[in-house]
Amino acid sequence: MKLNLSKLSPKQLLEIDACTRCGECLNTCPVYSQRVEEGINPRGKIQAMKKFIRAQYGLWAKILGPKKLDEGSIKKFSEMVYRCTLCGECGIDCPVSIDSKDLWLGLREVLIEMGHYPEGTDILKKNVLTEYNITGQPNEERAEWLEALDDLPEHKYQKDKAEVVYFVGCVSSYYPMVHKIPQSLVKILDKAKVDFTLLGGSEWCCGFPLIGAGMKKEIEGLIQHNIEKVKETGAHSVVFACPSCYHTWHEAYETDFHLFHATQYLLKMIKEGKIQFKEEKIKVTYHDPCDLGRASGVYQAPRDILRAMPGVEFIEMADNREHCKCCGGGGNLEMVDPELSAALAKEKIKQIQATGADWVVTACQQCIRTIMTTSRRTKIPVKALYITELILRQMK
Amino acid sequence: MGKHLIFYIMFIPSMILFIWGMWFRISLYLQGKIKGVEEISPGKKFIILLRKGWRGFWARPGWYIKVLIIDVIFHKKLFGQSFYRWFTHTLLVFGFIATFIVDMIKGFTTGYLVEWSHTIPALSFVHAFETGSIRPFLDFFLEFFSFLILVGCVLAIIRRFILRPNQLRTEEEDITALTYILFLELSGFFIEGYRIAHPEVVASRIYLANFTPASANNWLSFGGYFLSQFLRGIRINADFLWYFHVLPSLIWFVYIPHSKLLHIFTSSVTVFADRSKQ
């Protein structure tokens, strides 16, 4: 079995050599803090890959011929690479600025080609490419969360033409625990008289779960479809409540649409006076979702929203913004190792509790799910709100 | 055979091997795929990337120079993480760069310009570098910057082998890199000290440095001068000493592309790539 280096870019191959094994990443990796194993931390993954490359392409390999890679080592390596939430904090602190998250995605692509990947990945791929969502349920059921809304207009927010498309995302569409997110956002947009539409059953998965699994090349059809459907509405803007969808559209979709995360769009509306708040005292802290914060650079918008609400006392967590600790919900880790994902969530809950806040507010449905699921299972009380739920509560 | 000739007979192959080693590494990176480009040869990929880098540089050269100084040489990010590590790293990096620059100035002026000044009177000013007012500064700064490398190396050794923070994991290449730097530093000071202690070494032009007239102020080369106090009564074959320092110095270059020290080049690229995204 030969490593196919063309799955990585020249920059990524150079980054593997640039790692000086300083170990700074060990201090930040949330997975390593739970599973203290060299192979699982960023340094360990890079050095393992370096060994494989040297065995097949290094100086001795050139002289004596490439060494055959041991199946057991590759399997172990795969287990380590997929036990990562892709939070990206390692890259923030890396002294030589390795773009580690991008590198992990590249390594996953290498492993997919070698046939070494987690069991659930094939099912995920089938669900996304045949049913166009991560659950495998009929895609026509995407907008069923609307049924719980009172005073649903006749068009059920699915119009032929609109200025703005609200791209809901798979998690908010199919997981009842977070139905309140799209429900609250459509109520806000409706109250503020925004001309928006949903794509309903025409919305397909953005492709991020496949990118995260290492199958980026499979998402081209999804991209083309989604862009086409938005174009058909005549919309110039697309709003996302899901940071992963937002980030994926920014990075992988080539479009002229104005792309907004919900926090950015709602802040704009607050500044324009379209959303006004009553005063109600509440103590909150904010959890920066990895795909919104570190990956997309959106830190200030949600904070400005919280600060715009009179009566809201905002307390930062000890680790915040680019150093905010991952909740454990990303990178398909929940599918690969639910226990490890839960362990990260427990640590997150401790940080939340340490602030003394009544609520943790966040801007990611997956973070809400991860935190609340762990809270219920471990019986550690914590109350989590998506920011649109808080806005709706505090709105006049 | 003159020392100059011997030196170039060793220097040229080591540079060829260094360049070959660097190309070997680069050709490995060129096995990667460039986004948006169909499958092409590594040579063509190299040209594409070189052109991209060249255009990128000339689009904003001031920014690149600023990043080179602040983020690469003076490593601003590391400064924010750990003063000890930053100080150690800066001593090594700055020490090497500064020593190299001063050595090149000294070598070029005293080795070449002085010769040429015999036929080109306009170059007569270079005698200041050889025997005039500039020479003491060259001698002192060469010594000082080399000493910075030594201090940096010692601090790195202390951290890795005595302080031993949990995040560090020592492997063979760490030990090799540090002991190699230490050896080059100590052997360099040693042979300088021996030269100062034994004027006959200078007279017989055994070292390349002896082609420059002896300094009137040996104490400016304070490291070698200190050691010379202990070396007056010791007799070692000076030729052997010269090879003892020069050969490993040249092998050092050959070693770089195959060692941890490759990060000198690779991490500079990753830092530039990261800053250009911001």
C-alpha cells in the first residue's frame, strides 16, 4: 500500500516537515486533555504521518526502496486522526503557524483513499449523497419543524422569490432538541419584516459532514444544487444559523451571494433599529462555536448582540474567542467516539458553571445538542440557549 | 596546497550536497496537488509556486520584509508564549544570521577587496577593515554574535535536559542538533584561542583567518582570548584543529535538509503563508 501524497497540497507536505515537536499544541488540544496518548495529539499525528512519508518517500526509501506500511500502524493512525473535533485550537497556538485543521482534513482524505476510516462513514456518505441529509430520512421532511409554529403563513416561509434565503442546515432540521433554533429565527425575521424564504425540501446538505470525513471531492453535486436553488429564488443574501454550513459556503462554494451567519445578520438588523429589546435581567455567558469563531473569525457580532440587550449581564468564560474550548461536538467525533465527545462536553460544562451565569448562549446547534445531551446524561445542570432564542425572548 | 584551495575543494561539494538535499525535500512537497491545477510534473509545479511567491512578494515587499523581521527572525508569536523559549530561539537565530553577515563582510573585504585595492586605488578604503578602524569592530562583533549562539544553545540544552517540561519529547534529532551546534561553537572558540595563544600558527597561515593580519587587540575576541590563557602551554597540530572545526561545519550544511533544522526554511514558509491569510 503506497501513500498517495497528491491528496495533500505542497503546503501541507511542507507543514509536516515544519513541525518542530515543540509540544505547544499539547497544552491546547481538548482531546489530548482527556486521552493522554502521544498519537492522538497534533504533534503525534504529524510525526506519525512524517514516519509514513519517510518510509516510502524519504532518503533511505529512495536508496533502498519504499518500505511497506504496516496495516496495524495505519489503522491506529486512522483512529487517532478521526478522534479530533477539528476545533482548530492547535493551529492558533502553533509557533510555526501550521494550518492544522486543514492538515487534519487532508490526512482524512489520505485515509479515505487507503480505506482506513470509521465504520459509520459509509452510512454518512450514503445518507448525504442519496437522501441529501445526514440522517437518511426523506429530505422532504426537512421543514417539518415548521409545523410546531403558531400562525404559520400560507406559504410556510417557502416562497418562489425572496431577497434572503435562510439556509437551515441538517441538524436544526432533523433533531427535535434544536428545532427551536430555526423556529426562533423565522419568528424574528418575520417580526422584523424581512423578505426571506426557506428552501424546504430543496435544501440539500451543505457537504460539511463529508468534508469532515475526508470526502471533499464528493460534495460537488451538493454545491451545484444548493447554489442553483438559491439562484432560483432571486435572493442576494443567504443567512445561516449553522456555523459549519456558513463556513462551508464561504470556503467551498463559489458564489456572489452575501453570506451571513445569523449573528451577523441580526446584529445588522439591531443596528438598523428593526429589532428592539425590552429590559429583562439575565446573566449569560457565551460559547464561541469553533466553526464560527476560529474557522470564520466571527467573535464580535454575537457579543455585540448580547451587549445590545438591556438587563443582560454578560460574563466571559475563562477561555474565550480564539481560545474557547471545543464542546466536543465537531469533526464527526460524536459518531466515532461518543464517550470522548461527552468527556469534552463535560469539561465545557465545568467552564460554563465556573462563570456563575444562568445560561450559556451560543450560535451553533451542534454545540447546543452536545452540551445539553451531556448535561442530561451526567445530570449536571446547565441551561443552554441558541442566541436567536434569547433574542426572541428579549425582543419587544 | 593553499588553505583557500583546500577549503573550496571541500566547500563546493558540501554546497552541492546541501542544494541536492534541499531539492530532495522540495521535490517531495511537489508531489502534493496544487488546487485548480491538473496533474503536472514537479518541475512545472515548482515554477507555478515560485511565480506565485515572486508576484506575491513584489505586490507588497514592505509587508514581507516586516513579517520576515518580526514574525520569522524575531518570532513575535513565540514571545507571547514563553519568554525563555523566545530568548533562546532569538539568540540562536539572530546569532547565526549576524555572525554570518559579519563573517561575510570580513571575508569579502579582507579576502578580496583588499587584494583588488592593489590595482583599484578607489578601493583603498577597505584597509580600514583589515588593519584600520573598522577591524576591531569586526573582531568584536564576530565574537559577540558567536557567543550569542553559544548562550542560546546552552539555554536550549538546559531546558531540554534539565528543566524537562512535560510538553517536550526528546528524540535523536534533538540531541544531534543541539550537540552539533555546541560542538561547532566550542571548537570554533577553541581553535581561535589556540591561534591567539600560538602566534606561529598565524605566521604559517594554517587557518584561513590567518590570511588577515593578526589583530592588535586579541582581547576583543574575548571568547578565544579567554581560552588562549589556558592553551599557551599546550601543543596540538594546528592543521588538525582546523579540519576539526571546518569539516564538521561543512557537514553541518549537508545535514540541514535531513534534520530538524530544516524548519529554518519550512517554518518561515508556513509563517508567511499564515500571515498572508490575515
